[in-house]
Amino acid sequence: MSIKSLHDSVGAPLDLTITLKKNIFANYLGQGWRVLMSLAFVPLYIKYLGIEAYGLIGIFVMLQASLSLLDMGMKPTLGREMARFTGGAHHKQSIWNLLRSIEIISICVALLLAIGIWAISDWLATDWIQVEKLSVELVAHTFVIMGVVAALQFLESIYSSTIVGLQKQVTYNVVASLMVTARCLGAVGILVWFSPTISAFFLWQGLISLVTVAFFAVVVYRVLPLPPHPAHFSMDALKSIWRYAAGMIGITSLGVLLTQTDKLLLSRLLSLETFGYYALASVVAGSLYMLTGPVTAAFFPRFTELLTKGDDVGLRRSYHQGAQLVTVLMGSAAVILMVYADKLIQFWTGDAHLTEQVAPLVSVLALGTLLNGLMWIPSQMQLAHGWTSLGLIINSITVLVFIPAILWIVPQYEAIGAAWIWVALNAGYVFIGIHFMYHRILCNEKWIWYFVDILFPLIVASVTAMACRWIMPEESGLISEIFVVLMCSLAVVTVTCLSAPLIRKQLIYFFTSMTRNLG
């Protein structure tokens, strides 16, 4: 499309804005529903399977997250190329050849993954994890099923990234939400009415993964325009993306190492039961990312657009707006989770012993996750500037520190030691690593980011949460306690919004406009 025809398309900017808003809204709803489903039934899983078997589910979650190491940068690269196809950078034949090439490679990798896990399943069950209550035979059999499920989900990710890249994110979220609902509800049904065993749980996961792959493949084949000739494996198509894919391998690999190394090593250093407590706490703390992921995904193209236009004032304002929005959404939720972890876990599980084991881990991991989330907007600004080396260097140094720290501290302090290492590493990002960014870009914005965007709203939120906890009656009924915690949470969110100036201004504008329209 020429520049003239682009300017002549008066409706295009409006359509793009509507699409962007629909995608953001769909991402929030879809991701929120999937997180809700994944959390809602955990107490039932633990009730019917036991915490040791839940530790195996935690290992599988770690395996899921590590699959991006195997895709060799293909998943993010395919998503990018599909987006470029919608912008006219590819013709139908070339994009289909690229998809078919990655499909063939992915099927081969998936088969090797399943066979590889099957081959070492006995070793994993006897030498890697420390089983106390489950039989070694059951655990080995479960690892074999895990390998098949992981292979199917690896294929699923290729098609899902294609759909997202084609900007059919509403469709993606609808299908993904339906599948996760069937996955979680069906798993409970299997455990309650058929077989309360971990192998039955994973057999159901495998069935749903197979159906999900089929659904996503059908969507891709219906949405992507047909090529003039049958698609085929093409080395030329793969060569055209290798540079970007190679860069993504480095970034993704380091990211996975940082977020999953603790779980990998803990699964070896701790008993399976203790690892189950840590895995549960990680799931709860990790749900905080639901509040920052859609925000950073929306602001990255905005940063890129303003940078391209040379709008320095708009870029700086958008940067602070994004940072404050993350602080308000993720920061207030993290503070609530840290201060009220014991109450929330007790409400959720109804298990006093489980709460006693998990709540301290949740509080510490939530702090580390918050510090990590605060860096997402600065990271998106770096990527908008095309600056990837800083993240690679810092992550590389962090990995070199992280692994020895886990091996040194965990044998002495067990799971809580690993949680505090996560806090320390992310504190290093916030208080040390960020200075290198501000030395090169947004040079005069560092202290505004520290004090206005982050520290002041978080201090206000923390003081409010702790004050509410201090005056909260200790002995009351369950309904009364839930109500009080909800009111305290509402107070924390409200004061955090009011303490972030750009968010406060947006809220005032929104309510003023709404009042004017109603009047």
C-alpha cells in the first residue's frame, strides 16, 4: 500500500483503534478467566490428589513454561511475521510456506520431546525428585503422560501465536477460555467421579490439549487466506527469519532461566511435598502478571509510534502513564496479597495447615513478582528503541548469580530462602540495572519514575493496607472477614489510584465526562 493510499483511507485509523481496544479488552477478559480457572480448582486438586501429587502438577507447569526454549524463537517470530503479513510484508504463498515449515519442525520437536521424557521417566521418578507417599511406578507413568501433554501444548503454541499475530485475538481468547474451562472443570469431574489419581488428571489434560490443537489449527486454516499453490517446507522462508529468531532465542532463554531455574532446582533439592507448597505459592504470586501483561502489550506499539514520530513529550508522558498504571493495578494487588496472604489463602482453600505452609511463601514471592513487574514498562521502552543488549547483559549476569545462590541458600533455608533470592534479584533490577537505561534514554525521567510513578503510590498503598490490617477485628465470622478484607482492598486500590497523578487525572476526566453526559 502506498503512502498516498494510506492517507486516503480515512477509516483506517479508526478501525485500527477499534481493533486495538477490542483486542486489549479481549486479552484482559480472556487472561483473567484463564487465571481464575487455573486458581479456582486448585483446592479441589489438592483435596483429591494430595499436596505431593500437586507437586507433580507444579513440575508440569515448570515444563510448560520451559517449552519456549525448544521453539528456537519460532513462536514469537511466527507471530511477528503474521502481523507483518497483515501489513502487506508477505504474499499468501510465502506466509503459508513459512507456516508449513514451522509446522513440520514443530511436529518433529514435539515427537522428540515426548520420546525424550518417556526415555528418562524412570530416572526422574527415582533419582531427580524425592517421593515419599506416591509410588515410584505411578510417578514414572505420570511423567510419560506429561511428555505427551507437553508435546501437544508445544504444537498448540504455534497455532495460537499465528492467530494472535493475525490480530484475531478475540477469537483466540474465546477458544482458549472455552478450552481452559473444559480442562479445569473436566479435571475435577474426573477426580470426583472416576479416578482420583494424578495419572487420570494428566490423561484428561492430554485429551483437552489434543482438542485444543485441532481447534486452533482449524481457526488458522480458515482465517489465513489460501495460497495459489500448495504450501511446502521452504528453507528460504526459514532463512528470512533466522536473525530475528536468533535474537528471540537469547531473550526468551534467559527469561525462562530466570523464572524457572528456582523451580527446577527446588524440585531436586526439596521433597515433593515441600515443592508442592512452593509451586502453589508461585501460581498465586504469578497471577499478578495478569494485571501488567495486557498493559505492557498495549503500550509497546504506542511507544514505538511516538518514537518514530519524534514526539518526545508524548513519549515521556506515555511512559509515565504506563508505569503508573502498572503500579496502580499490579502494585495495589501485590500489596493486598502480601499483607493479607494468610486470610486470602484460608478463604480460598479452607485448609489451616496449607495456609500456614503457603502464606509466608506467597507474601515473599508477591514482593519479588511486583518488583519484576515494575520493570516491564522500562523494558518495553528499551525494545521500542531497538535496544536489546542491556536486557541480555543484565539477565546473563543475573543467571550467573541466581543458580549458585539457589544451591547455597536452599539447603539451609529451604523454600523461603529461594523466595527471598527472587526478591533480591528483582530488587537488583529496580535499584541497580535501571540506572543503565536512564543513562542512555529518558535521561531526565529517572527520579520521576522512582518517586512519582512507583514509590509514593506503593508507600501509600502499603500504609493503608497495614493500617486496615491493624484495626481489623481478629475474631469474626467467615462472611464478616471476607467483607472486611474486600473493604480494605477497595481502600488500598482507591488511595493508590489517587496517589498516581496521571491516573488520578484520567479518572477525574472520566467521571466528569460521564457526569456531563448523564446531565
